[in-house]
Amino acid sequence: MSGTRVPFLQPFLETRKLRRTGFCPAFLGGGLLGALVPAVNMAVRAESFTSQSGSPFRILMDANWQLMAQLNIFLVVCGACILYHTEYADNGIQKARSLPMRPLCLFLGKLTILAVSCLLPLCIEALSLLLCRAHWFSDSAGAGRQLLAGLAFELVLLLPTAAAMLFLSSMCQNMWISLGAGVILVFFSSMLPQGSAAVALMPFASPYRMLHQFSGREALWMCALCLGEVLLFCAAERIYHNIRRCFS
Amino acid sequence: MSEMNIIETQNLTKTYGDFTAVSHLNLHIKKGSVYGFLGPNGAGKSTTMKMLLGLAKPTSGSFHINRKSYPKDRIAILRDMGSFIEAPAFYGNLTGEENLEILRRILQLPKSAVADALELTGLTEHRKRQAKKYSLGMKQRLGLAGALLGHPPILILDEPTNGLDPIGIHEIRTLVRSLPEKYDCTVLVSSHLLPEVELMADDFGILNHGRLLFEGTMDALKRTAENAGLPTYNLEETFLSLIDMDNRNRGERI
């Protein structure tokens, strides 16, 4: 019997585990809901925004991103809970842990899936912003580039939240505990002072930030620090796995 | 490590706070044998099996499996083992076939391995049904199919006949009994059904309160029991008397 550590195969295997869990419909539905925010906002009070001066993309983001980001964070919370619920519901995780692969592979596989899945709502929301801009604003110069840069930035800013939430979900056998904790963190983070640089870096709070709030150099630092946070959560998961084995 | 033994533990111990689940356990499991691991509830059977699978970290002691030592060769050890611990572990949202397919890909086995395992455990007919909709016996069979996938050289089975009807129990017993000859497989099996273990095992290990009371063949067990003045009509009688005697001695010790 041959075996492998399957680090690169893991995300592919994780997608197979997601059949009939509602994971994909949840991200699709969440993305559509997020996309409705700017559309409805513009449809209801277009004049308040079209009368403003400045980049249309910035106006749209300033007007809608807080709610859209909150929906995205909530989607990440639900996604992480679903990903680990499939493991704990019928004890599949015990089998996974007795297979010849590194313990962190499972976490990294799920993190990859969650990160890639976040692209779906972000793309739908970006498309909605693009359509709103085309429909209500006349200036569309450089829209594509701005949108792509914004999309990539928001994805990177969502990663610490995804890693933190997966870490939390991996610790809770009962999905309702991790979901409850996640929801509390979502609302807690929305109450934190927005101006603070420390808060801007915190998981659950960082996705509220927008690219235009930072200079090019600051944005790069922000991305690097967010990726560093992801590595920290991976290390925390590794340590947690070792501790858990002592008590199981 | 003896050439004959595929699994050997040296003073394997697991404690949780001030509770000792397994105490200085020295197991010697011969290659190509079926080893019956017996003991009352809470004796430390599952904890021992979990330690062998790397699911629980030993507090002290060590073990060697197939000439590989833990924890240095953990991944290589797991590559040699199929397991079924405590209760069937699977993904309820997936079908029986999809569950085995995931394991097959991780173990990098040929595609035919899934059909083979399904056939071996009598699940072929139900392979397209979601695992959470399986009956308890079918879940048990799915767990067994996962353990048997790819015919690993070592099988660790914890209560594999739980929840099975008498026909299922007979089938699993026949299957386990046939594995060493068919696939050159070594089986470590625990069960509360002592007559079943008596029929399927070559060697026995009896555990009580984390300590190994006896290890050896049925004949050796009978001789030990006779010398101690215990009944030897069948494994059940001998087992119960041995445990009772140990509990009384333990009470005196405490």
C-alpha cells in the first residue's frame, strides 16, 4: 500500500468533501446579496452619489463597502463552519488524522478552498460595482484596472479572517459554537474604531478597509502583514494539533 | 525488536492528569497473526490503539511498527496501517463510494481498490447512498471498508462488530480470520464479544485498568488460568475470573 503526504492534492480533495453541504450555494447566494447592496443603494438614492465629485468607483465603495464587507466576513464565518462541520459531524476527521499525511495539510487545504471561494462573491460584487458605475456614472476611465486592484486587495484582506475562523472552527467540534463565536466577532469588529492602524490589521476588521484609503506603499505593507497573520494562524493550528494529541 | 513481531510496544504509558489510562504496556504482536485485545470498558484498549495510530501522544514509552519507530516514522507507520477506532468515521454528506474514493486518492491506490473494498464488506449495492442514511451496521461496514482499502499490512480494528446483526458478525469474523492468509495481513482487534474473539484470534492480550494481565495463545491462557486456580471452560469464564482476581488484588493494593 503506497501513501503520500498529498499537500498539493489536499485542496482538490477538500472540494470533493463539500458535496451536498450547501457551501457553493451559500457563497453564490452571499455574493448575489452583496452585489444587491450597491445596486439597491444607487437605485434608491442615485442623486446623492452622482452629485459627488471624485472617482465613481471610490464613491461607490465609500457608500456601500461597509455592508458588503460585513456580508463577506459573515460568509467566511459560515464557510469555515461548514468546512469543519463536514469533518466533525460523522467523525470523518478522526479517519483523516489517521491517514499518512501531515496534520497541517487538512487546515491548509481548507484555507485554500475558503480563499478561492471568497473570489466568487468578490467577483460578483465587483461586477455589480462595475455595472452601477456604467449605469449611473459617465466617467469610466481606468475602471477595469481599479476594480482588479481593489478585488485583489480585498481578497488578501479577507485571508486573516478566513485563517482565524478556520482555526476557531478546527477547535470546536460543535459547529454552533464556532458559528456563534464567529458572529459575535463579526459584530464586535464592526464596532471597533475605524481610524486605528492596529484595528485595521485585526482579522474580522481588516476587510472593512478599502484600497483607496492607503498609499501604494501602505497597501503593500497591509497585504504583507495580512499574509503574515495567515502564517501565524497556520503555526497556531500546528501547535494546537500537538497539544490536542496530548489530551485526546 | 524481534524479527517475528510486527508491532512491539515498550512501557507504553498514557496518563490524563492523575488518571493512568495505559500503564507500562509491553505488547508483542506477531506478523501474520490475529491478535485479540480484550478488556472491560475503560481498560485502555482504545487509548492504546489511538497511540499506535498517532491520534494520542504517549506520555512515556515507545513503540515500533513494521521496524519503524514512532514518532520519527509516523507517516511511514500510518502508510502501513488501516484502522477503525471506536465508531465508524466517515463523511455523512458523501456516498459510501465517495467516502472511499477520498481515502483512495490520499493513499494513492488504484481505482479498483474502492470496488474491491465495497465488495469485501458487502456494500456494493448501497455504494450510491449517502453514508448518513446508512443503518448502523452499514456504517460499521463502511468503516471497515475504509480500513481494508488497499489491503494494508496491519489492521487495527476497535470493536468492528458493534451494531452488526449475527449474520454480519459471522461475516466480519470470517473476513478478519481470512485476512492473514489472503493478504499477509496482521490484525489487532478488540471486541467485547469474547466467543467471537476466541474464534478469530491466534493470540490474546488481556488489559485491565491500563495494565496487561496476560499475553499469549489460548493454550497459554488456559495453563495460566489453571495454575491460578481459575476456570478454563471457555475464554469468557477465564477472562471474567482473571479480571475479577485482578480487581480484588488491586483493591488490596490500594
